[in-house]
Amino acid sequence: MTSTLKPRLIDDLNALHASYVSAINTAVADDDMATVHELAAGYDREATQMVAEREGKTHLLPLKRRAA
């Protein structure tokens, strides 16, 4: 009997984070700060989307920033 368990959210977030850390470290080593900032923003978007999808909260996207 084969189990079809869905991966845990934390495991998927950890994998996503690790992939971005690697890419960001490469960009830092190349002194490419524009790419670092793009990657950091990309991670925020992807992680937020992933959580929203898993929690059934995609209707709250895109997130709105509060005025300072």
C-alpha cells in the first residue's frame, strides 16, 4: 500500500527558502545587489502564495501594505 501524504507546509517552505538562500548567496558573491533584492522580494511573494494556497486564504491576496 502506497501512502499519498501531502508534504508538510514547513518542509516545502524550508525547501523554498534553501533554494533562495543559494541563489542570493551566488548573487552576493557576484556583487549583484539588484538581483539580491529581486530574489528577496521573489521569496516573499512565493512563500506568501504557498501559505495562502495551503491555508485556503488566496482571497486575501495580494497582501496590502499598511501605510506607515
